[in-house]
Amino acid sequence: MLPFSPKTSRIWQKAAFSLIYSSLLGTVLRSLATFSLFLLTLLLLNIENSTVPYLTGSLLIFVLMFEIFYRFKILRTKAENLDISVKTNLANLVSLSLAKRMLSWPFWGTTANFLKILSSDPKIAFVFRRSFLTLQELSAIKTADEKMDVNDLMSLSASYAEKEGQACIDELSFLQALFAKSVFLQKLYFQRELRDSDLSNIIHWARNWLSEREVAFWERPPSSFGLGLATIWSGGWTLETEKYTKELSLVIGQKENFLVGREKEVRQLQEVLLRTEKRNAILLGEPGIGKETIVYSLAKKSSSGQLPEGLSYKRFLELDIAAFSGGGSVEERLKNILTEVSHAQDVVLYIPQIENLAGALEGGKFDISGLLLDYLKSSLQVIGTSTRQSYHEFIESRSEFASDFEIIDVSETSPDQTVRILEEAALVMERKNKVTITYNAIKKTLELSERYLIDKVLPGKALELLDEAAVAVALKKKKIVEATDVESLVSDKAHVPAGLATEDEKGKLANLEKILHQRIVGQDEAVKSVSQAVRRARTLKKDSQKPIGVFLFLGPTGVGKTETAKALSQVYFGSEETIIRLDMSEFNQESSVYRLIGAPPGSSEYKEGGQLTEKVRANPFSLILLDEMEKAHQKVQETFLAIFDEGVTTDSSGRKVSFTNTIIIGTSNAGAEYIREEIKKGTKIESLKQTLIEKLLSEGVFKPEFLNRFDDVIVYQPLDPKQVSQVVTLMLTGLTKRLEKQDLKLSISPEVVAFLSQKGYDPTFGARPLQRLIQKEIEDRISQGLLSGQLSRGSTATFTLNNNQIQLNP
């Protein structure tokens, strides 16, 4: 282990001197000495031919010069660069501020003491605040007598500092090492659902927050003060251009841009702009991906002289298409602008949505791309932005126009990059809304935006969500934005339960089988399978965007397949009304695919949207019931492959639709007769299931790749007499509840139940005829009794069986 010897370290010696020199006593003595020397010098100046005033004046100058030396030299002493070798004294790698803090409280050796040393540092307070650690919790830790070896901590701090690319061991590196060693701090972070990687992100956030502080003008490089007046005046006038553009360097302060992880794109853009030929670029990417941020950041660097000579101090002018294209001769106006910009020699023209100049507006009538061609090949420099779809549709086909631009693809930021962007953005949102955003809120923003806002891209969708959460919290007069605030916002926005299961929901999930069996008779395999899928979805984090569960129910008509779906929707989604039900027998043509996802652009049905995609977009937390799946066309079945496997599809407009929060149930009567025959033979359901699937595959009813996408294929058995009787009882119980709302009571004898069970069940149609029989024998008689006066409010409708005839006895 490397030695840690503060006594032999120059940094620590200066830190000790600084503590004494800047202490209360030292400050008082310095002030008194300076003031006394000043007064004495003034008094002695009245004495003629005396050299004493010169002596006191010299001493005063010496004191003032030493004060300057102390402030600008000693206090800015930097630690040795992190060049670790066998002979390295770790004390020489410590920052002056950390050394001073440790010397001010020399009782090292425990977690409590080290926390006391660090707690006064604003950067450390920032980390604790973002981790949502309260003073009470930290105070509890401070009472713990947890031993810590300072040599181990310093050695580990050096490793963290080196990993982060820091020049020395500062308070943040030391805190990171303390967290790695302290069991108590790790427990606190575990309770906050934070990990080591999260602490690294929060520390990076703290460093950014520190770097945001204003730098004194004398510490800024000369290039940051801009060009001289002569150079500025040498540029051409752009009076006409300025009517239809805005200069980005003048609005950068009003617009925050967070450029993280875009080194490749920025480098490519710089290289294009520095060329002698083909010096124009189009940034391609979806809205919200950060194209504008790249341009604005480049303009900011240019205005402060941070770019290569050929790009520094360029004027980046953004063309306002709406103002530019409104009224008058657009062609003449464009010629004037292009002439001015070309002559100015110091302008980069930024055209957002450049496809608007190439026919995207007014149905293709507004196309002035041809006017740009001559200027693009000369001194004009243009940065345009577009989406891939718009580029292919409006620009790529104009080969001569497209050839003058270098294409730069802008892809989505990674999750880690997005977290860093959100950290920077959070500082701005906090100032605007007077709130504090915790790190867990940032984590939750990334997680939920990726899961639920799939039709948008990172980082835009995450920035939008975090901004909305900050505003919502501010409107509620709260001060802290927590993860639960983001969950609540997403639940309202996407109509899905984004947070943890509530106590009421936990109870439902734990007893889901019992609850479903209140409506479903038998069919234990189906009830168990769907219940397990729902529990997994609400308690475990998924590693994919797949739906909650995808099931295929096989069996004869009237055995409970549809009723299972209705019961599940009622219990889990809150209502049977949320079911998205499609009769797949209506999708038996190849063209039926368009009815699902929407007709292609240009067709008369285009605006109507898809029957499936539009309903799921409107209600993404729902159960989808696909009746008679075997009757759907093969192409229609293939459309569901990506939905079952990835939980997402793209509609005819190119928008992504998420099925992540849906349960999809397909039903089929295929093989119903085979099921009945095998059950009569006494075949076990487990072996029957496998042979049935093989039969359906061999007959070409379903393809293997289609069946393999289901989480479970469940075979429903025909109902036996006892189960039929239970179904009748359930139906009559439902009728009883309906009559109670009209202040009527219902009494049914066991003989009537047995009669209805026997007469109403059909092996071919299952329990479906039962409902019609109950309507005829029970409901119709009650209706007639109410009309005739035989029954009234408060009456009891009693039904008995007499000579195989059901009778109503009021």
C-alpha cells in the first residue's frame, strides 16, 4: 500500500499555514497590523527629514504584497498530478481544500468523523441532497462507531480520482471511497435504491454544478472576449437577412442546450464546415434527438473562440421559414438573403427542417431548392436538419441538391449519456421552478420514458418528462421532485400504473386465482397461468418491452375462454369496458393488415387509422381479445409476431405503438371436436395439449413461429355436469344482484337449478345456451310479473319446479 504522510507533504504544510493565517485570531492580527501600519505611516509623513515613514510604508507594502501572494499563490496551490508510482506519497495528491478540512478536525479514524470533516463542503451537501439523504439519517450514522483506516481511504480515493480523470484527490473522490468502505452508508444507499454507479453519476453531477459557477473575467482566455472591432466591421452587412433570421449567439443565453456524448457528430460537423468543397451538412434524426442542440452548441463555442480558426467567431443565423415564406416574392427574397450571406464570408446559415425548402410545404408547391444550388457550390455554408423519412421523401430524390450536402446521422443517446444530460438540465429546471430534483427522480424519468414513451426518442422524451414533473411539483407548492412524482405523472399521461403496486393491488394479485374463480368455473390451468403472468408484470422488472402476457386459449365454444378474458379485465384493468375486442374472422383477407395498423398514406382510409393501433394508443393499459384467431389471414397473423415478441409495432404513419402494458388473449375453436373426443376417452389434459398442437400445425391452422410467440397455449376442457350447475349458479347470482338494484329478491329452488343445467347445456355450444334459457324461463317471467302487478318493489320472485315446468310463485 502507498504511504500517506501529511507531515512531509508540501500541500499539507501550506494547508496548515492557511488554517492559522485565515483563522479568526490570524485574521484579526493581520487586520490590526495592516491598519496600524497605515495609520502610523500617515502620522509619520508629517515629520520632516525622517526616514521612519518610508520604513513603515515599506512594511505596509510588504504586508499587502504578502496578502496578494497568499490569495493568488498559496490558496491556489495544486496537488501533484495523479502519477502514481511506488514512491508516491498519497498526501501530495490531496487537494488543498481537503487537506485544510482534515487538519481542521484531526480526529480521524471513524465514519462519523470523516462525515463531519466533509459535511461543510457545498459539493458534499449537493450529493446528499440529490441522494435524498436527510439530516436525521446522517446524524444517526454519525453516532455509529465504525472504524475507518485513512490510508485505505486515501488509496481508494486516488483510484476513483484517476478513474474520473481528476487531477487530484478532492472531497468528492474521498466521499466515494468512504461510501465504498462504509457499511452504514451503503445501507442508506440501498434503502434509497441507489448503487455504486448511481453515486458516480451524482458525483459527476456535483462537479458540473461546481463548474457552472461564474469564472472571474481575468481567469478567462483572451479568445473568449471575441473579435476586435476592426475584424467585426470587416464582415459584410446582412440587413435583409436579419429580417428573417435570428443570430444564435444572441439567443444562446435564453436557450439551454445540453451536449453530452455527441463528440462524434460535433467532430464530423466541424470537419465538413472546414472543408474547401462540399462544406454543407444535414443532420438526420428524429424530433427530440438533439440535432438543434448540436448546432446551438457549435454556435456557442464559435462565439467564444473555442473552435479551430476557420470556424471561430462565425455568425450562426437561423432561418425562420414561416416569416421567410409569408407573402411577396419568396424567390426574390431568397436571392437577396443568399447574396448577402455569401458576400459576408462570416455566416453559417442554419435551416431547421430543410425539407420545407424542397417541397414539404403546401403539398409540394413550395420548392425553391433549385435557387440554392449555385450558392451552395460557392462560399455559402448551410447546416440543415431533417428526419430520415422527410429526407428520403423530399431531398434524396433531388439528387443535385442532395449531393451538395454531407449527411450526418444523429442517433439516440445511450442511457448513461441521457442521465448526464438530465443532470445538466435539472439544474436549469430547478432554478426556473424553485424546486430540488433528486437523482432517483432522474433515474425514474429515464426508465419510464424508455418504457412508456416509445413513439419518441432520447434524450428529448426524457427531458420533456422531467420538465413536466418539475412544473407539476412546483404547482403543488412542493419543494422536492421525487421518483414518485415522475411515476404519478406517467400514470396520468400514459394511463398505466407506473409505480409500485398499492396495498389494495397487492391483495388482488396475491389472491388473483380465487378472485377469477368467482366468475370462472374450472379451467384451473388457464386461471393459474394468467394470474402468474400478471403477478410477474407488477412485481419484477422486465428485460424487454414484451406484453404482460400473450396467451392462446383453445377449446370448444361456451367453456369460458371469453369469460376468462372478461373476468381478468374486470379485476386487473378495472372494467370489462377496457377490453379491445377484435373478431379475427373479419380479417381473413391479406389487405386486412391495413385495417389493423392503418391504411397506407395516399389512400382514402388513411386518416381513419388502424382498428388495433388507434385503440391501443388511446388505452395502452388494457386487455386485447382476438376472437377466432384461426380465421385470420396468414399475413394478419404474421403482423402479430413482432407485437407478441417485442411489444411494439409501427402503424401506417410510421408511429410506434406500445403493447408493453397489455395482456393479449387469442381464442380459437380449432380442434374442438378432437378435444371432446379425447376427453371422452379419458386422455389427460397434459398429453392432449401436445397432440392438439401437433395436429393444428400439421393441418396448417397455425405456423410454428406463430404458436412459439405465445407465453402459453391453454386447452379448455368441456364442462362436466357439476361444472355446468356451477355456471348456472353464477349466472343466477348475477341476476340476483341486478334485481336487488330494483328492490326485488330472487329465490331459486335446487330443482330449478338442476333443470336449467340439464336443459341449457349443449355439448357443441357449451354453456352459451344457458344464458338464453335463463332469460326465457326466469327473466321473462319476472318481467311479465312486474307488468301484471304480480310482482312489485319489495317482492320475492320464487321459482320452483313442478312436473318439469318452472313456475313463478310471488
